Amino acid sequence: METRDYLIILYDYYSELFSEENKRYFEDYYFDNLSLAEIAENASVSRNNVHKHIKSIEEKLLFYEEKLHLYKKDIMLKERLNEIKDEKIRKLVEKIFD
């Protein structure tokens, strides 16, 4: 998996831990494909400031996953869920994750 895709997935898990400003920078860069210069211009800050924020967010996302393993655990749970042969039990367990 590409680093960019991995960071986006981690953002889905941990985005609520970031300030609105940091979320805006990350989303502008990763979801809207804006350049650092465009984000800086929109936010009336320096390009370097935006770069530092995005790098900090990336590092924090990796750190959070390293410590909490939410993404890894989610993958493992889904794999185990697929191993349940009894359809009725599987559906009951799936409801827990919805």
C-alpha cells in the first residue's frame, strides 16, 4: 500500500484528535490535491508553515497507529469475522461493527 493511501486510511481513524486547522490542511492536501502554496495562500500563512503542519500530522498519524493499532485491529477483526461459518452468528457480530 502506498504511504499516501495509508495516511488517508489512518486519518479516517484518528482525525478527531486534530484541530480544525490541521484537519483543513490535511484535507486540502490529501483530499483536494491542493499544493502547499495554494493551501498557504488560502490560509494566509507561509508555505513552510503549511508544510510543517502536514508533516506533523503525518508523524502523529503514524505514531497513533503504532501505539493504538486501531487500523490493524480493524483489519484483524474483519478477517476473523469472515472466518465465521454460521451465517446467523456472522450477521449478529457484523451488527456490532456497524
